[in-house]
Amino acid sequence: MTYMVNGKSFDDDPDPGQCLRTFLRSLGHHGVKKGCDTGDCGACTVWLDGEPVHSCITPAFRADGREVTTIEGLGSPGNLHPAQRRFRDAPGFQCGFCTAGMIMTTATFSEAQIEDLPWALKGNLCRCTGYRAIEDAVKGVVGVETAAPGKAVGTSVGAPAADDVVTGRAEFTMDTRIDGMLHLKVLHSPHAHARIISIDKTAALAVPGVHRVYTWEDVPRRRFTTAIHTDHLVDPDDTFILDDTVRFIGQRVVAVLADTVGAAEEGCRRVVVDYEPLPAVFDPEEAMAAGAPQLHGEGDPFARDPVRNILLEIHAHVGDVESGFAAADVIHEGTYFSPRVQHAHLETHGSIAWMEDGRLNVRTSSQSPSIAKVKLAHLFALRPDQLRVFCKRVGGGFGGKQEVISEDLVALATLDTGRPVCFEYTREEEFTTASPRHPMTLTVRLGARADGTLTAFQVRNVSNTGAYGNHGGETLYAGGAAVMIYRCPNKKYDAFSVYTNTVPSGALRGYGMTQPAFAVESAMDELARALHIDPLELRRRNIVRPGEPLVSLHDGPDDVVFTEDGLGRCIDRVDEALARRADDPSPGPGWLVGTGVASSLHETAPPTEHISEAWVTLGDDLIYEVAVGTVEFGEGTSTAHVQIAANQLGTTPSRIRLVQSDTDRTGFDTGAFASAGLFVSGNAVLGAANAVRDRILEFAAAQTGVHLVMCSMDDEDVVCGDQRISLAELVARAAARGIRFTAARKAYGSPRSVTSNTQGFRIAVHQVTGEIRVLYSVQATDAAVVINPAQVRGQVEGGVAQGIGFTLTENFHVDANGAMVNPNFRNYRLPTYADTPRTDVLLVNSSDSVGPMRAKGMAECCINPVAPALANALHDATGVRCRALPLTPERIYSRLGENLSAPTKA
């Protein structure tokens, strides 16, 4: 067959049944991304004779004799296509994994399509941006600014990798080819709970191309936890690489290594496993009951109460809640449920391993290569110098890649065979085997006097950690922050993290606080209505204020700096914004209109130890190299680190070269999660940049004989009094004396500060169908000093969009046997452009942060108040109080008839 790809003609024959996407990627066109395999996400979009097509559902043979254009053929960094330039300058991306497909789709748009983006963009998904930035890119809105020397902080400069992202040249994990690479696939358990009696590999090993079949007997018998934290003791070591007992449908049973993905998959189908099914339990309340099936057994040293399947339980109180309830004029009690939610990052989990000079190299899609290295060294008894772990650009994370779930198998296979090995999750495996958000059931009981003063605050939280305890304990502790936000002398928090025979739960944006925020903020709204007090006014009367203890799980000392009332100002800003939109028209007859608000507090780093080390060096080429271990996956820390360094060194971002996320080339870094990529790693970069600046100035002062206080830096020179000496000359003089301008600094996640958020919605609910339309969305956030305004806005918009998704449309459905039954984008129902409203982002500046330049991380906390604000707006419009998510039309419709007589706003 004859193909024309990006203007070059060649003859080739694709494999039988091969889709165009895999064919193009095999030719090295890695800008064509793999996101879904079903034509739902658009990340693989290319042009076929000038028309955009989803290449994952286009057979490769259909391109025979036709012209194919990929993102690499559209333009280059030095010669951008107008669409690429618009996406760079908006900026219209965050992680960038969807960007090539977005550009290839939108570059063909007519004016009519631009005017109807909800329809025109129906085939392209973005999980990061909230779509406003993409709309700006399509319409040519420029948001990127140019920073003057030493003035980078506070400027919306572009991402360092922007040109590479928009041209498809930015490397993600799987965007490489290694000669002789083998492929690994996994056989998953069909049982929710079973003991493996035997495994017959014979037929699998007979498949042409199959090299190895690994079972539990072929792997190191070392326990570990897949969760990533610096202090590994906060998570239970209850997991094996492969086990002889399976505890959820989808658990990996066998790993097959072969020359091709197809051969490995066929090998999995040929493995014969004899199981002894065991009793299973799926509901955490039932799992805690006497006589329930035990998942890990009485011999498990990691469970708090293995007989009752309890990984961890917390019982904490301040004051006496019973006396508080006795003093209350009004008591509200309600039980609220938040289900599983999938991260749905468009880049699936994946890793590649190979040997080089006797060392194991692992290239992976992770939020923490440093801790992944620690875990692999433990599992395979390797010295640190025998192992390198690194990341390229990561295609979204949201907490889902705060796990080691692909790296261990590729390391095993490469150490065994000496061959390069690749393991890439399918989209179905992401849904059925990766770690979703913890389902939580929370009972909230509040007592208050008639004037709204809280007298008692009691929460019972039952969290379903699934079959394994990764993140189960830490998210349970994090949930205690939900009782921090309101001042009350009597508080009680009882919480249980419970093992069940379901997919293990894990870290997801909001990390254990999103579910309690839904419960507490819904309960506060219900209490306000029982008291006949405006919900925002009730919050104003009870929010914790500077100088008051942030009482959550104990009344002991903490390391949190809290000196300004950012939350009060967030509430006021949202109140004002909603008032301005109060007279906006409703969609028409049959629609009921209401407003809802909710707030949250979020500590700017985790309470467990978080460490980062940064190195800054002025090179002979007069470029400052900043080396830091933090990964870039759309949260914008790379841009912020460059801005911080440029600001302190008196230069522009163009003179900063960033090296990151490579254990051979950077210092230790706990990882990019819990907003610590800015808060902790940013402080490390700040310290190292300041140290290099001081060394340059001290050397210049000595060289010129001018007192140090009279010396300052600008872009290319050092000014000492009335003398000016170039950096080039200083570097040469220093080199002659064996001096290098370099420094390393470490930062730790202590002390910490607090980020505040208030979300407001004005919605319309159709009284016949139960459909919800968001008419207006606004979030005020205490951003402290803003490093990059465009990025902060984008993070908040993306977090709100993600929150709207899991509140209204996303449905992680598990059947009666514990199996996830809708493992694809189409049936899971990710929000599209048409489903996602624009959000007004109101930045409330404060100075109580101890972060770099007094900044606070924004990427995580913005999601927490979204669900309760929507639930509160639904009740305001219809009188329907939904205490379980998602708020689907059928759930609302089933109850609308009961509440149509309730007071509504129209």
C-alpha cells in the first residue's frame, strides 16, 4: 500500500486489523495520542485528505493512496500553523495530552463551527482546562504575557514547553521506540474474592512470540503499598506484585511478556487458572459486621481490626457534643453519600523499563519518580545507584498517578530478561483496576442556637478503601479537615476506613476532603433553612477566624499559619457576584431557578513529611539551569518554578532551562500532589535561586571592590555602584579560580498555610425532566500572591469542571458482584465542552502564606465546594434535597413531584 504522511510518500503494509493511530505511532508520529480506543476522546485526531478523523477507529488500510496529516506535519516550533499559535498564546492547554487532537480538529473549523463550539467540539475531550481556555484558543484570545527581567512573578507567561506541546513534539511516557522492546499484558481476576489453586502456563507459552508468563510464584514475596508518600509507614504494606489470593474483580493474576501486544493478550487468554471462590463483601457497613468475610485475615499486621475488615479507625473529639446538642435550639442530622469517581486522565498509566550500563532505567507516568524509585529498590533489593526512574511530560494525574501500579511489572520483566519492556494500561483497565476516589458515607449532626451559633458538630465517616489500603488511612485523616472550617466548642469525628472486595480506592483531587465537604456544606445549608437564616450568613457567623484554633481532630498545637480572613472575603465576593446575576432570565417555561453556595478550607501541604530539593546553576552559556524533581502534568508548576527563578535572578524566563523529574539529574522530591509542587518545591527553587544570586553578587563585589549592598543584578550584568560587569565576564573569572555559581536548597512542607474557597451556582432545573443547567458559576479563592494569573484561573476552572462532572454526569457503576460495568468514556459520561459552563474566578489576595513569594497552590482545593454548592442550588430551586451523588436527571425527576409545591425562585 502507498501512504502519504506529512507530505512524504512511502510503501508499507500495516498489520491485519491495525488502526491508523497505532500505524502512525509505529512510524514515529507520536503526536497522535492514545486516549480511549473507542473514538470518544479525540486525542488521536489526524487529517485524512484534509478532513479530521479519529485515527483509533479508522482502519490503517483506509489511508492507502490518501494524504495523512498529523500534528507534526501541521507546523514546527519555528513555523507554527495559526491554530498552533492560537493554542500557544491563549494558552489553550494544561497537561497538553489532548492538545494535538484539539488543534487538528479546530484548525479545520469554519466560522459557523466556531459559532457553535458545543456541537463542533463534541468529539474532543479535555480533563484539565474546563474548556474556557480552549474556547479562547479557537477564537484567538491571547492570554500569554511577556515578563520584564526580574518581573516574572505576577505575569501570565507561557509554559516552557508550549511550542513543543502545540507541535506534538513534547514527549509523553509512551512516545519513544526502543529496539527489541517486549510488551507486557495482564490477566485479571473474574472473581471478587478467590484463592488461586493452580495456574497452567503451558498453552500461553506456546503462543508464538510469548517469552514469559509470570505468576505469584515468580515474583519477590515482599509486601508493599502502591500509595506514594515520603513516610511509607502511613500506608499499609498489604499488597504483593502478584498474589495467590485475589480480592476484587480486575486484580492482576498473571503477567504475560511477548514480542507484541497481540501475542501478550493471546497469551493471557490461554492461561488456565483454577480458582477457589471465597465469600465476598462489598458494602463497608456489612464488612464491619460480625461474621463478615475477612479480606486480609487475622494474621494481617497492617489492619487496625482485621476481623472487622477495618484498616483504620479514628475517634477524636473536642469538648462534649452531647452537652452541645442539649444546648441547641435546632438540631439537624443527615446522611450523605459520595460515590467512586475515576480520574480519567487522558494518558493512561504506563511504564517502560530497560537495562543500560548494568542499571535499571524506568520511564514512567508518575507523580513521584523519587518515591517510585524507593519502592522499586525495596521490591527488587536494588541499591539506589542501580536504579534510575524518570518522567517525561505526564498526561494528567489528579492523584491517580500517586501510585506505583505499572512500574513494578516492567522492572520485574526487564531484570529477568534483560530486554526493554513496555506496559501500557487500556482505558478499560483504568476504570476496572486503577484507584478511583473513595466512596464515603458521612452522617453529619449539627446543633445551633436560634441565632445560628453552632453548639455541636458531629461527623461519622465510613470510607470504602476497597480491597487494599493504599491512601485509605491518609484520606480518612484528611476528611477531618471538614470539621475545621467552622468554629464550635464541641466537635466529634468518628471515622472508619474499611476493606471490601471492590477495586482499591486511591488519591483524587481533593484527597479525602471532597466527600466530607459535600456532606458538611449540604448539612450547613439544611441547618440554615431550619433556622430561617440565609446560608451565606450562617457561614459568616461560624467560620473560623484568624487567631482561633483550626480544631479538626485534636486541640493540640499544629504548624499551620493562619493570619488573614481569606474565607470571609471569599464568601463576600461570591455573595456579591450572585447578587449581580439575580435578575438574569431563566431558560423559559418549565424551568425552576435557584442559587447555592458552599465553602472549604484546605491546608497548603500534607501533614505528613513532604520534601523537595532544587539545584540552580549558572552555566557557561549564561543560561540558569534549574533542576527540581517535581513532575509536570498540567498543574503548571514548571512555569511557576521558572518564574520564581527568573524573578530572583533578575532575568527573564527565556534564560531559565528546567530539568525535572529524573532521579539521576535532580534531587529528591516527594512528588507533585497535595499542591506541594508549588508550595514545597517552589520554596526549594526560591531558596536555591536566592543562594546563586547571593554568590554572584558576593563575587562581583569582591571583584569590583564595591560593598555588597551596592550590588544588584539585571538581565545580563551585575551593577556594583557605578561599575557594570557582565555575567559572561564574571563566569569566566570565576571559572579561572575554580568557582561555579551553583547552589542546592531543600524545602519542607512545614509550616503550612490555609487556602479558602467559596463556590456559587445559579442553576435552572427542568420540572419535567429533572435536567440541570448551570446558568452561572463563580468561585472566589484565597490565592495569596499569584505567580501566574492565567494558570491560577485555569486550575480553578479545571477543578470546577471536574467537580461538575462527578456531581452531575459521571457514574462509576458497580454491579451486585463488585464489577465496574461501564468502563469507557462514552458510558461513564465525562463532561464535554457543551456540558461545562464558564466559571468566573475571583482571586482574593492575602499575605498569610508561607509558600514561595507568599503564593498558595490552587490545583487541588478548588474542587471541594462544587458538589455541595450544586446540591444546595438544586434544593433552592425545587425543594428536592439530594444527599447522594451524582445528581442525575432521573434521580431528580423521581422526587420532583413531591416538591413542586415548595417555594421556588423563577
